[in-house]
Amino acid sequence: MTDKRIVLSTVGSQEEARKIAHALVQEKIAACVNIVSPVESIYRWEGKVESAQEWLLIIKTIEPACERLRKILAELHSYDVPECVVLGIQDGNPAYLRWISDSVR
């Protein structure tokens, strides 16, 4: 296992996705953020099954930056409970993994 992480989050608009992505890369909290759009999400919220069009953020970072990443998401995100799922990267292209480390402080 490496210290590299993929963080998943969804947002309600393309503008919000771009705002969060730019902030994370600008602040060197993420090396890269992919915006996948749109995705359809079906979920349970406040006892009801809901459906919404969302934009998926795939955020590449390192474990030590995850706490700062969660804080930025909480500040910039429009949802009451923003998704923030952190996945460990087991292995990968060494040069790419090094680039992630070099891009995040």
C-alpha cells in the first residue's frame, strides 16, 4: 500500500465541481481532479428514496493531505453531508505516483 489516495465526492452542478477542483489543485491539496459528468445518483435521504443528476469528482492526493481536503470540501460544498470517500492506492505507475507526491504539499 502506498500513501497515495483517490477521494470520491459528488456535487450538484458543473460549476460547483469546477470550483472545488480548482481550489484543491490550486492549494496543492490534490494533484489532479477528474470531473465525470453527469452521473445519476439514487440514494436515501431523510427517509425517502431520491434521484439526482450529479458530477463525480475523482481526486488524486496523498494520505497526509486528506484532512485538509475534507476541510475544503466542508467549506466549499453545497450539500449538508458531502460525500468524501477515501480509497487507498495499492500500486501504480511509479512515475505517476511520484508525480502525485510532487504535486501535493
